[in-house]
Amino acid sequence: MEKVEGLIKIFLTNLKNSKRAVVLTGAGVSVPSGIPDFRSPNGLYAKYGQDIFDIEMFYRDPDRFYDFAREGLITMLEVQPNKVHYLLAKLEDKGLIKGLITQNIDGLHIIAGNKNVAEIHGSIRIWNCLKCGKRYEILNIDNKNYLLDNNFRCSCGSLTKPDITFFGEMLPLEEFSKAQRWAENSDVFITMGTSLVVYPAAQLPIYALRNNAKLFIINKGETPLDKYATIKFDTDLIEFCTYIEELIDSL
């Protein structure tokens, strides 16, 4: 435990002394809120297949995706941020992190209070009609119920699609450009709850390393970039954030 405490102090010292710290989060951050990791053995990919997010499959069989959306996407609107989300919002509020990049589509970082957020895989909060372009903000209960009652068809009768990136689509250019800029300019880059195997998101810490940023990885399980990290914390995120929260006010 002494060794772990020493490593955490090194982490906090680097964070305190940084000018441009950036955080990248993955699915592991939202799991404690009750959102399943799609890739886990019991995850939704095991039930529906990973091609559920393939854009060609969506056009081929949209109702299959809509069945998945009822179970795996719309239910995300009911969950709340957890200790990890709130700690990251607090770190931004204290000026200790300058930007938060997330691969998650649940919007929980924004709900928790983070303002400088790059949602590089999009968000489930908005659904767009693929014909007339009408936007449905589904945090609005009327919009949400309309889409559910009409099997996600627009009022014009055409298909709608969530504002998220499917396999076979380009990432949202503005959001990813912002994330890349933050990574390239960072002096401390922190990854949390991501296995760093999904590209191009996994490229972001490499951009940071090229700028001589210090890399801190917090993830239960190995990642391909562990050997490049200043410190790798192979630990539970909630336990880690609980410990950090106890020390953060002293920074």
C-alpha cells in the first residue's frame, strides 16, 4: 500500500504542476453507473453481435438496430453519473484538467458538470432524420416517446439515426479535431477506463507522448501503451477516485 500511495502522490504532483492536462475516458468509466461494457462476456455485443453498430447493417436491417436501441441505448438516459464523473468535473472546476475527451456516448460527463468535453463517438441525446434532417433531442420526453411509439421513424416517415459514429463512418470532424489538438498540446495525458484498442481514439495518447507529455493509465487490465506510461494504475476506478478525492482539496 505504501508503494501505491507513493505513486498516487507522484500522479497528483504531476497533475498539480501541469498546465495542459487532458483526460481520455472509455467504457469502464460508465460501468459503475450501470451502463454495461458492450464488449464484456455478458455485454450487448454477445447478444446482438458487434456488427450492430455497422452502418451497412443498419441500412440493411434498421429494425434490428432499433430493437437494440430500446435495450442498450435509450436506457442510458435513465442512469446517473458516478464518483468518477463527478471527480473529473471537480478537477476541471479546480483548473487541474483543461479538456476531457470521451469515447462514451452516454453524456454523463456533461451531466456531471464537465464543460470542456469532446465526445468523439457522438451522443445518444440527438437522433436525426436521414431524409428531412429533423433533429430529435430525446432528453425531451415528448421526443423520446414519439420515437419509441413510432419505432424510431421520423414524422415524415423516414428512418432516424442516433448522432453517434457507426463502424464504417467518419468520426465527427470537429470533435475529433478538438481532441487531437488537446492531446498534441498536453503536458499530462490521463486515460481512464479504456483498454486503448479502439482507433483512432487510441492514437490520442500517442500524440501526447510525441509532445513529451507524461502518460498516466488508470485501467483494470492491460493496455497496449502500458510500457509507455509514466505510471500505470491497474486498479478499480471507483477505489482510485475515492482515494484521489480525499487528497484533492490539498492541491
